[in-house]
Amino acid sequence: MLLRVVRPMKREGSSKHYFRQRIPLDVLDQARGITLTIPLGEKTVTKTVAPKASELKISLQTSDSSEAKTRQANVAAYLEATWKSLRNGPERLTDRQVAALAGDVFDAFMSALEDDHGKAALWRQVQAHNEAAQRGE
């Protein structure tokens, strides 16, 4: 099996590095159209895979070579986990895992809204998102 070392690349006329990777053929059809939330340093970027895409190109948003290598490794690991999850399909959670995730969501809400519980419009938006999630959207 041939393993290829993937390195950050630079576009002509730009000082920023970018990541480029082919989408594996076995998940290509499933990957098209999905939206990825890709970790880049302290933040994330959202990228939707185009309907005819066969590869991903993502700006690493840095011109520092050392930082680009770190970000490259993080993006590659994220994408490998994404391809694996597409291959394996949804994973069934135990009741304990569901309860733990619900606790994490509750804790996040409580820490975000500790001092100010928000306006009614915020809660209507939360309700709309919850209903969409229940419909599988």
C-alpha cells in the first residue's frame, strides 16, 4: 500500500496555504452536497461539497508554514473521520450516551444563558431548530 505524505500547498499569487484532497471514490456520491464544518486553528469554516466535486480545496488561512502543517494535519484527520462515518453509516447510541449528550447540551445552554435567559425571539428560533431536527432536517 502506497502512503503519500500530504503537504500544504500554495496557490500562485497568494501567500496563503491551502489543503487539497480527492474525495475517496467509495464515499463520493454520499459526500456530494453535504456541508462540512472544518476545524482551522481556533475557529471553523463551513464548506459544502459541490454536486460534481471530486476533490476538496480549503484555504488554511495562514501563510505561516508551521501553522499550515498543523492545520493540514487537523483537516486531514477531520476528513478521514468524515469519510469513515459515511462508510459506516449512523451509529446507534445507548441510552447512557443519549443522556450524556443531553446533559452536554443542557450545560452549554446554561453556561451561555447563565445571566440572561434571552429574548422570546431566541427561544422561538431554538424551538424551530428543535422541530426541524425532529423531522430529520
